[in-house]
Amino acid sequence: MTPNQITEDNFSSLLRSIDPSFHLLGGLRSVPFVKDRIFVIDQQPTDDQKIYELLNVLLQVPDYIQQRVMNGFISALRSSGQDHVANVFRRKNDKIIMSDKHYQLLSMKRPGIGNFMNPRDGFFHADISQISEKY
């Protein structure tokens, strides 16, 4: 499967999994094709829009440099602590992105999780079954 196909097939998961940190964007400044578009990516007003723009740039990479660009992108992901995302393209370890099913469950239960947290001390010692029963 080509890097473009992997990006296209995993677009929605990548949208919610990539962190457009300074470390990632800085690492992409040396990646061919992407480096010429970093300014446009970085100028997006929200992180979601930065990620969307980055993925669109990756989908525009010409075939003859796809592997070189993907190698640089994967390297930038790994050096910015995003092995779980890099593994979508090239598996190196056991870190994976959250499944759509788990992401939806967490999103749905997120408001209730606050009932079991103390901002100063972290999690309360509560029976996890209370969360399931309550929601």
C-alpha cells in the first residue's frame, strides 16, 4: 500500500491523533515537499486545521518522492513522541492510536469522568463500575 493510500484510508483517525506540536512542525522543515508548505500549515488558526492541512499536503506528494517524504514524516513523528501515529505508516513497536470505538466511548463518557476526578489530587479511588452503571 502506498503512503498516500495509507493516509487516505486512515484520514479520520490521523486527524484526531496527530499533535501539530512545535517539535513535529520543526522536524518537518527538513522534509522535501512538506518544508515548502510548513508556513501555510503553521498559519492555520487551530490545531485541527493544521492537522487537516498537513494531511492534505501529504496527499499531494508526487509519486516519485512519496517514500522519501514519508520517511521524513515518520522520523519527525517519532522524534516528537508520536510513535503511535508513526506506526500507522510503518510499525516499529506496540504503540497504536486509539480505535474509533474507544475514542467514541471516551468522548461520550468524558463529561461523567469529571465526577471521579479531583483537579488537585487526580483520580478519586472509585469503583470503575460506577461509571458504567451511571452512564
